[in-house]
Amino acid sequence: MTLPFTEEQFLAVFATYNSAIWPAQLVAYAFGLVAVAALWSARPQASRLILAVLAVMWAWNGIGYHFASFSTINPAAKLFAGFFVLQALLLLCSAAAARAPSIRIGRDLRCWAGWFTILYAALIYPLLGLWAGHGLMAGPMFGVAPCPTTLFTIGLLLLARGRWVVWLSIIPLLWSGVGFAAAVQLGMLEDLALSAAGLVLLIALVIDAIRTRRGYISPRDIPRPST
């Protein structure tokens, strides 16, 4: 697949976008810290707060980045914007649902993968961008750019349980494929982890489906008592 823009044009859009929205990047990190801190809360509302934070990030990426910025070099960006806004609406609906997903700390392999993905999205991703020569202000940044935001979302979905998780995973899984194309064709090596994270999430969902079919209930899946 041939992209309708070059690597130079792609990074130039990010440079202009990041300069225009500054200091929204700092706000995005603050929102991310709120979401991670909420993982330690025993209150059921904590998961709803995390989902709301993700909804804000996806809406921002859809409207602020895809529709207003990326569409200047890629006509498909307006379609991407629609999918990102749809993901934001799904996150809000799941947060408001009577049986919202439970997002909390665990010690199994899936949860460790989730923690690593969260760490990668927030810290390792921008460091790899610096190493690759993109620079902080001329590359994707946490919470305000699609790929690191999708990585952060996948990390939290790996910590999540509930019927909504499958529906909330569809668009991030699709975008993980887009991230792989960017990694290969645009030299965005930091995005290679996005396809790997998507594969891990897909495997986790398949395992969940098999366990559900067999009637297996993990101790993590037992709801906490309300406080």
C-alpha cells in the first residue's frame, strides 16, 4: 500500500500540530496519571473514571489530530476521525453502563503485559522517538497522538474485565494494524510495539472467550464489594 504522503510531510504535520496545541501534551500526561492512580482505588467508580479519561483522549485525537491536522495530507484521516470519535462514544457508554468494565491491578501475565504497554506508551515511546531523531515536538506524543494513545488504551484493556472489553478492543486492534504500516513505510520504529500489543490483546480476548465457554471464573473476575 502506497501512502499519499512522505515521512517528511508526516513529521511536519506533527511539528505544526504539537506547537499549536501546546501545553495540551502536559494535560494529557496529567490525565494519564489520574487514570493510572485510579487503578489502586477499590471504588467501582475508579474504572468509570479511567474509561472517561480514555474517551477524552480518543475524542481529542479524532477531532484535534485526524480531522483538523492529519487530513491536510491524508484524505482518509476524516474517516479515521470518525472511528476515533466512535471509540470515544463507546468508552463513554461503557463508563455509564450498569455493568461497566472492571479495570484493576492483577498479578497474572496478562496484567504484566498491560503494565509494560502502559509504560511503553508514556515513557519508552517518546524516548525511542528521540533516539530515532524525530524529536519530541516533531513526533507522536502521549495522549494527543493516535499510536501512543492506542498503546495506552490497549494496556488498560489488558487490565480490564467485563462484557464491554471485546467491543472496546475492536477499534484499537484495527489501529494496531495501521500502526504497523506506519512503522514499516514511515520508519516509525516505535510503532512496531503497537502491532505486538494488539496481538497480545487479541490472544487475551481469545483466551477469555475459551474460558467463558468452559465456565471458568478467575479470582480476578469476582466483583469487589461496593464501598
